[in-house]
Amino acid sequence: MNKFIWNNFGTLVSASKVGLMVVIKNSAGDTRKMSVNKYKNSALDVLNKAQTMIGQTVVIRTSQNTNDWSTDEWFSEIDIVQPTYKRSDCLTVGETEPKPDQPF
């Protein structure tokens, strides 16, 4: 059974390889690292993925499969926070979208 912990990480400002670590940093100055040795098959893929997410709000995953890894130090995956929609953002029955030449 896979055990993972997902946490909000805020706005990603950098993602780089430093020595044998992939290091990410958020706008609050927090950093997390991922071992290239431990995650040989995916670390560089995660780095490339993270570099495309700079400037976006992200969540990070920390694996708990081999140890109780600190979520304040380590990560093993990253993803963009999916937007949540408020009820007022969506059309309701009977509403129509404005025509392209009409203002909202």
C-alpha cells in the first residue's frame, strides 16, 4: 500500500538541481528537496515538470513508504492546485452566455 502526504506549497518560484537534489522554493522562501539517487527514475522528470509550474500555486507529495519523511524537508511529486469554482461562477438553468459582441 502506498502512503503519501499531500500539502499545499503555495506559489512555486524556482525548481533546480543542486548537486544530487532537486530543490523547489515557494514565494514564502520555503524549500523542499528530492533525492536524485532515491528517485532515479523520476527525479529529473519531476524537475522538468516543476519548471513548467513556476508562478503557479502547487501541491507537493511526500512519500511515507520507506520512512516517516519530514514534509517540511522532502517531496516526491508536485502538481498544480486545481481551481475550485464557486456556484456564482457557473451558469444556472435558464441562463445563457452573452453573445461575443455583447458585454457581460
